[in-house]
Amino acid sequence: MKRLIYLLTLPAVLLIAGCVTHEPIILNDEPQIARLKQSPAPPLPSKPRLAQSEVRQIEMEVFTWLLQRPIGDGMCSAVFLNTDEATTTALIKKVPAHVPPLKQLWHLETRPGQSPIDKDTGRAAVILSVDTLDQETTGTVVAVGKWFAGEASAGFHTFELKKDGDAWRIESVK
């Protein structure tokens, strides 16, 4: 019987002795945790950002390239540029006789799941847009020129642009 008690108490004593440690256990209300929470996060590495004027130059280059290609196969009555009013006005002046004509966005009607509509004619229209990605360390910029004339007629080209003096020029189109 003494042996049985000894065998049962020995593992219990060993288990209790194993739980004792000399390292402090940090609880949530201790000042060490507060110091950890107050330390600022390390700053993220930053890429060079494009100035707004450079973004507008890139948009002008890509829109001009897209407008030189056939748009809508005669099925649409207008082309809308998804950009600010000043850029649209500049492009309207640059290509005044474009077929189909360029129009400001307020002439556009969009409906979910359907082709965009020119409010003036009630016919289908095309929307062109440009997404400019951040500048690479090599001095090039990648831009995506998109067109949308409905779910069945949409697509994009990827442009690589390089700075030539003060202006951005298209290097390649994919």
C-alpha cells in the first residue's frame, strides 16, 4: 500500500516541479506589453510616384494611340474618355474630326450588364480608360489602355512608356 501511494505521489510531485519556472510571465497589464504596443511600425519602402501632370501626359499618349485604331466597327455613335474634363477637351481639340466623335462624360449613360449609351443619340458607345501603374526603377512606366462597349466587346493593351526629355513616349504595346 505504501508503494502504491509512493508511485502515485511521485509523478504528481514531478509534474508540479516541472511547472515551476524562473522566467517572468508577462501579463497584459504589465508595462513591457505597453512598450511593445507603442513602438512604431517600420516604414514601408516607397516607390517613386508620378506627378499628376505626368499621369496626364501618359493618358494623352495612350488615348491618342487608342484613338488611331478603328473603334466600334461603325456600331457606336460616340467615344467617351474615362478621365477629367480638361484631358477630354484637349483630345477633342487634338482630333476634332474623329469618327465616332469624342464626347464629355456627361453625355454618357451606363446601365448594369448592358452597353454604354450615348444620351444624345440613344445608340451604343465606347468608353476608353487608362490605368497608370507606379514608375519602375528603370525609368519606365506601365499603363493599361482599356476599351469597353459592353460585356462582349471589351479589351485592353499594355503599354510600356519611357521618359524622353520632358515627355513620355510609348516604347512598346502588348
